[in-house]
Amino acid sequence: MQNRIDVFEEMLEGDPGNTMVMFGLAKEYEKLGRTGDLISVLENYLAEADDEGNAYGMLAQAYEKNGERDKARAVYEKGIEVSTAHGHPSMASEYRMTLDLDYSD
């Protein structure tokens, strides 16, 4: 896995705005449980990409693992907005259900 991370990181050095590489790197960090790195890359990715909603769920889960529930809730809410706008009602519904079940304090 580290070799894949090294490749993605090297690619980003040469092309820091490449959102496909950012997302690939984020998936590798996710697999290894590197939550801080995952959050950093996904925040950069979402600042650059027109994501259709998937990255918002990944980022919200990472914030949750990091104990940052308020940030996770906000990201899920944004994910609902974005996935709905891109025609992904099932993803929006999944995020709503997560908010209803896990964040209804």
C-alpha cells in the first residue's frame, strides 16, 4: 500500500490540482486508517473538485472517527445538498438516514 501512496503523492507534487489523483490518494489513506491524512486530502479535493457526493460521506466518516461530530454533521448536510443536485437521491437518502439515526441528539 505504501508504494501506491508514494506514487500518488509524487504525482500530486507534479500536478497539485489533479483531483483524480487526490481522490485515489484519499482512498489509499482510508484503507490504511490514516484519518488525519484522509481529512486533509479530502478537504483539498472538495475545494477543487465538483464531487457528486461520495467524498462528502468519506470525509464525514473520517471526522466521526476523529471525534469531530459537529464537522461530520455539517459535511453530511453538504453531502445531501451536493448529491441531490447531481441526481443521486439514494446517496442523499443514506446521508439523511445517518443524520437521523446517529446525530439526532
